[in-house]
Amino acid sequence: ESGLPPPRVRGVLARACAASAHDPRSPLVFRALCRYEEGLGDKVRLLAAYRQACGAAQTTEPDDLGVPGREEVLELVGDLAAAVDDWGPDCGTCDDFLCACGAENNLARKRDKARAPYELRLRRAYYHVKPLDEGQLAAWRAYLDFEERQGDAARTRALYERCLVVCANYPEFWCRYATWLDDPAEAAAALERGAAFLKQAPDLRLLLALFHEAAGRVDAARDVYEDVCERVAPGLLEAVVAFAQFERRCGNLEDVV
């Protein structure tokens, strides 16, 4: 319908599926992929799309989204796989495909069940200037604690990104995300996003200065300290002391005084 060549459309859909694979509303995106492949008529590609859909998160009820549920998708996969004559040299057999698809679906179902209690507590999936109540903030903290304990970096990162849409006004979540990230440069980039949004958040900027320093960007760290002490929070003792400690670490004792 778009008139674009299939490789280009598939590239866009692949990026969309990768970005939303751990989101409870991911079936909406995967349904778009499956409909596109249905229109092109390539059964093997359509089966691959259904297999991706089976392995994605489906914490939100399918009826609420207007998409097929897991059982319906598996039934479609079984019927379609039986009609495929040529699976290609690298795709195995029909039985191999159905077994792998079923196993991935079962694993995804277990993950959904474990996360459902946390998802049900979240009442907002978008940014709004209206403050969140303490119950909602506690729900996000508990969900992040759970996801970090699971040890799946991709899922944890995806949840942080979701959280930062809803909780963008709260520096604690930007700071928490930065301290979770392993790479100081990546952590600094996350804090810079938060600092661009929260113009008057000294604690976020003080942490940003530390990450700049850890990544070897001493001048950038000094600029942040100066900005906090002169513009963001003049007279804030915590910022003055942090700036002095930074200059001491740099060996600038006169600047410390």
C-alpha cells in the first residue's frame, strides 16, 4: 500500500519490532508485520513473522488490543506450515519449525506471567505534566528492581526507556538508569537527555559531571559544575563541595579554595 520496495518496508518493520519486542503492546507492531507479509504471499516469510510474534511480550490482553492471542497465532502457524512445500536449505523441516515456535511461545508466556503483576499496577503509559502519585512511583521502582534481578540487559533497558517516558519529570529515574548502565559515556548520554528535559535538576547534573570525569572528559565535567553553581542552583552547598572535590582530584588546589 505504501508503494515502497519490500526490502525498505521490511527494514522499517524490523526496527519497529526490535524496539517494541518487550513492550506489552508489541502485538500491535507484530500484527502490522504479519499483515504486510500476508499481502506479499511469501509463506516462509509470513511464518517467520508469526514466530517473532509468538516470542514477543503480550502482557496486555489481546482482546484489548484487537489482535489474535497466542493460541490463535499458534493455530494459524500450524495450518500455514502444513501448506509449505519448500522450506529452503537452511530452515529445517516443518516439525522442526513448529517445535521451535512452540518452545519460544511457552517461554514468552512464562515471562509474561511473571511480569503481569507489575504491568497491572501501571496506570499510565505516556508522558503527562500531571504528577504521578506515590503508588505509581513505587510500582515503577518495584518493576525495575524485578527486571534488574532477572539479568536480561535488553529487557531491563527497554523497561527503563518506557519508565523514562512516564517518569520523565523525576530525576531519580534518570539517575538510576545512568548508574545501571555499564558504559560511562552511555550513562552520560542518558543524563544529558534528562538534563535537556529537566532544566533545573542539580542532582542529575552533579551525577552527569561524575560520569564525564569517569570517561576522561574533564573539561565537560568542569562546565557542568560551573553551570550548576552559577545558574541551576547558586549557593547549593552540595554542588559547591562537589565542585571543590573535583578540582582537588584534578590537582588544582587554588581553585579548591
